[in-house]
Amino acid sequence: MSEAYTTHYISQRLEQTGWVLDESNPNCNVFQQQSVKSRLSPLALEKLGRKRPDFTLYLENRPIAVIEAKKPTTRTLSDAIGQGVDYAKCIGEISTVFACNVNTTKAIHVDTGNPLSLNGIEVKAFLSPQMLRRFYSENTYAVSTLPKQVLTDRKSLVSVFSKLNDALRTEGIRAGIERFTEFANFLFLKLLSEHKEDDLWGKLVRESDDNLVTYLNHTVRPHLLKQYGGEVIGKTKVTNPNTIRKILSTLNPLQLTAIDEDIKGLAFEQFIQQTTDTQNDLGEYFTPRHIVRFMVRLLDPQYGETVYDPYCGTGGFLTESFKHIGQTRRLTHDVSETLKSKTVFGGEITTTARIAKMNMILFGDGHSGVIQQDSLDLTVRKKRGGGGI
């Protein structure tokens, strides 16, 4: 693949994040190579000579970032970063340099040479005009959009999950899928409440201790079964109301949706990894989130295509594909319905399929395409249409 492929990829991603590349549009704020010539100062043109950045990003007629595109086969972006920094110094106002070879995107703060960081995580994608403005106006490589108390919660989130893991252990619930599934039931209800989809969590918190188990099994579970047309959470195996109360009182003060999605996912996934590493008789392997994102970007699924993961586990590839496709289209009613019911499908032999359903619901639905099944069973494959997966 050529550098032109990378240029096309960058153009698509910039449009998806709110940049305007159409030069006939008066709001155009992205200019490629020679097209930027008429917008640069005479001094900048003199310093650049015949060279031009692959992309120059503008805000209010002021250049604030450049992007260097390299072939997908390029192994390292260090030379591209250096080239971009040279361009930035010639132009004089640039604060950020991006380099991209499709597989990897790097962002560097020109003055310090440090990688850009958003909420404590290195930036590895193109930023929206509004967010890039923050880095430019504050002249910094590190921006935080979270309140200080949320950052504190983020750092302690893994510790919180660990304590709840210990609480479930005292119930005699086995490590691995069994304990994680039990934990995920409570976490799902909490997140569903924060999304204002339902107040099942609030009602659960307000229940008397002696009615907690009954409420979970005979009110919450049937309600979700009816609402989503299939089993999302199973009957709780926790019999001690004190354990349930401890879980509720620990999670209730946290505003989990206020925590950056990547950070929350990192903490959540660490809990999953720790609990599914044991008693792994089904050969399960938890794929780290950064690998999931890389593989989905590489596959680049488009609207109108279908995604099927026959061994979907907790649904990481499905939710990332769902999000990836959703970012490529304006979400009209018809587009949303297609994404929810005709785009993402998964199979999983264990009850972890319920976790995948939970994740899909929280990401915007599409849960109906997730089925608990043995995807290696030939009868299942034939039902899907003739034997191929």
C-alpha cells in the first residue's frame, strides 16, 4: 500500500472528528501540501522552500498543527515526527505534530517534544478541533477534562474492584467466569442507571436487606428479560444480603460514566484479566484493548457490512466494531436501527455471552446479535447459512 492510501485514511479520520477538508467550503480548516501555500506567511514560505506538510490544520485562520503521512509499511514514525517538527518551526505557530502510517498515529507537542496526553493517556488518534484548541491555547502536552475527584476515583478504581472481588470470594463463588459474571450484573445495573436508561439500581439500593436477593431474582431479572427480549443477567448466587449491601454501598458513590472511557475500560479489563486467568479450561484469552482497537482499525468495517465474532467472549471486538462503524455515519433513525439489529453478531459458548450483551447495550445496543452457543458445532454453523464462519 502506498502513501496515498495513508493520506486517504487520514482524510477520512479528520472528517469523522469534525474537520472540514472541502476547500470550496468557507469553513475549510484543513489544507494539503500545495493548497496551503496561499495561506502561509512569506517568511514561512521562504523557510519551507519547496517542501510542504502533508496536512496543515487551521483554527481561525491560524495554523496550529501539521500531519505527516507515511506508507503503512513504515516501521517507525520517528523520522516523520522529526520532519513534522521541522515544518512546524518553519511555519512558526504550530504547536502539535501528528504522524500516521494507518496502523499507528503519534502526536507530539512541538515545544517540549513530549507525546500529547489526554486525561493521563497518550493520544493515539486525531483530535477534534475543539480538543486540539485546548492543547494549543494552554500551550501544553497534557490536558485533563476530568474533575480532580474523578481522577482520584480513576486511580482507585482497580482497588475498588479488587475489594468487591474479595467480597464475592467470601460467598464461595469461584474465580473466573462465575465470579466475574456475578460482579458484572451489579456493574451493569449501575451503568444502566447512570445512562438514565432505568432506575433499577436506585430501587435496589433502597430495598431492605432481607428483600435484596428476591428483588434481584424476581423483579430486576424478569424486567430486563422483557425489556431486551432475552437474558441479560442471571439469577444471583449471592445469598448473604450483607455482601450485596457491601457491593451496593461501594459502587453507589462512584460516577463511573464520568471517568474517561479508556481509563474505565483499562481498570475494568484488569479485573477481568485477574479473574479469568484461573480455571481457564475453555482456552479463553482476554485480548488487551489496544490490540482490539488496532485490529478493528486494520479491518476498518464499514456501514452496510456485517461483523461476526464466533468466540466473542465479553464482546470487546464487537463493541469496538460497533463504535468504529457508528463514527463513520450520521446517526439517523434508519442508520441507528441498522447498526442495532443488522450489523454486529457474536457467539460465545459460556455465560460470558451475557457480559457481551451488557456491553452492547451500554454501547448503544446491538445485543440481540449475541447468542450463547458452541460456534464449533456444525449444526450451529449450518443454521447460520451453510457451514462457513
